[in-house]
Amino acid sequence: MSKGKNKIPELDVVVSSRVRLARNSKSFPFPPKLDINQAINVVDFYKSVIIKTESSISKQLIFIDSTKINPIEKACLVEKHLISPEFAAKREVTGLILSKDEKVSIMINEEDHLRIQAILQGMQLNESWELCNRVDDLIEAKSEYAYCDELGYLTACPTNVGTGMRASIMVHLPALSMLGYINTVLDAVNKLGITVRGLYGEGSEVMGNMYQISNQVSLGQSEEEIITKISIIANRVIEQERIAREQLLKSKIQLEDRLFRSYGIFSSARIMTSNECMKLLSDVRLGVDLNILKGISIDKINQLMVITQPANLQKVYGTTLNPDERDIKRAELIRSKLEV
């Protein structure tokens, strides 16, 4: 098991681990059937159940009226993977509960009444599940979920019926991409009943060689079985990426040339798109992982992968920017943060 300098497991390949639970109240229609008063009642009910409960978890949680968040702030939360694009786009009454460290997020009235999520750095699926389960237990102790002994937890989407769990890891696979092996590896993963998506989930594009790997269905499997399956497959993908990195190192001068060129572009570029930035940051992250580029932390690269995204970039500068202005400010921000 590889650990970064801050002892986070497999951080060289696995950017984050996430577990999400879909849950619905027995007392209300599912969100697609809620009228406005019922939607308000659902938000108020779960706000009270979660925030006002006496527990160590509740003390770390804050409620956000998502109907009062401006579009840029919503987009920032999507870019941080704290809410879904679907939740951000909803005009109906919704609510959001976040932990102060942003490890826990709870969307109220997304596709289901509750989407409970825990996200941690590196390969920490078990820990993410434990955290998510603690929050779930806290809620279930104060409310009754829609549940069927035969099927399990009932959800708006049939693929979530059962455990209601979606377990996923975000992996960085630059070496497999450089060597042209990425499609072979991902096809093999898909054949095992596992879904591979882009940076922001279903329907999103791959950016910076980042891929989400998650279970397809939750019916007929226990939570532990889902976590185990994803973990086994994740370890295989990690192994293949590390083998590919060793192969790249056999032509070290060519690899160093590419990585140093990517780093060098940051020192001179005055205009930079999101896609170009993510591609270059992917190279720099690989260089840091392989100890070719020194004096840069993985934490800083991971931070840049978020704050250079369109909405977070505008939040950093505290103003609305058009696409051309964003490209200029993005290059400026990178030079400042990397001190190049």
C-alpha cells in the first residue's frame, strides 16, 4: 500500500473515495411527486432531524438553503463534488447540509428525499462508508425510511433500490493514457459490472485523466459486498497504473521532457483554458508522484484542480468573469500558486 507524505493511502493514484446513500421518507411522496408545501416540509423535517439532534456529528453540520445560493456558488459545490449537477439545476425547494470540513454532504430533495454522502482523500472507501453509515444511523433513529423487506430501501431510480449505495473512487490514470492502454483497462472494468464515468459523473467528460469508478446497481448486494468489489477492482486498476508508470520510467529522459515542459508552460502562459489546465496539471501531478518534479505537494495540485475550474476561479477572484477573462485569470492564478 502506497501512502503519501501525509499518510493517505494510495494517494498517488486514488484522488478520493466517496460513498453515497439514497434514502426516502415513508411519510412523503418521492420528490418528483412533491408539491411545493410538501417539499418545504421535507426540508424542514430533515433539517430538524439532522441539525438539532444531540450528537458529535450534528455539531459539525450546517444547513444551507440551496434556493438562496447563487448559480456560481452552486457550480462551485458541483466542482468540489459536494452536490450533483442535477441538484444544482433544480428550481424546486431543496436543502443542503454540509459538514464544516466538507467531508459530509446531504442533499435534500434531489432525486430522492436524501442523498447522504461522505468523501475522503485517497483510497478510504471503508472509512467513507463508516462515516456515511454513522450519519444514516443518526437520521434513521429519528425518522422512518421507505423500506421493503424484499427489496430493501426504496428509491426514485430502480438502479438504487436495495442498499441505495453508490460507492466510487476518483482515480488519476495518466500513464495508462500515455501508453494507450486506458481503453483496454476501462473496458475490462466495465465487463465486471462496474461503471466508469468522467470527472463529474454520468454524462461528463474525462478531464486531466480523471475517472470515476463505481458500482452500477445496489440490489442483491450488501453494503460490505459493494465496498469489497469496488476495492478489489480499484486495487487492480492501481496496480495497472503503477506498472504503466514503471514502463514510462524506462524512457526517463522522454518522460522528464514532457513533464518539465508541462510545468514550464505554467510559467509563461498568459491564457489557459480549463481543459488545457487540467491536462497540464495531470502531467505535473504525475511528475510529483514520481519524484521528478520536486518542491510541489500533491495537496497543492489537487487544490489547483478544483480552484481553476470556472466557478471556483470566479469565487477566488470575487467577481463574475466571462470565458476569455477566466482563461487569463486561470493562467495568472496558476503562476501565483506554483510560484513559477
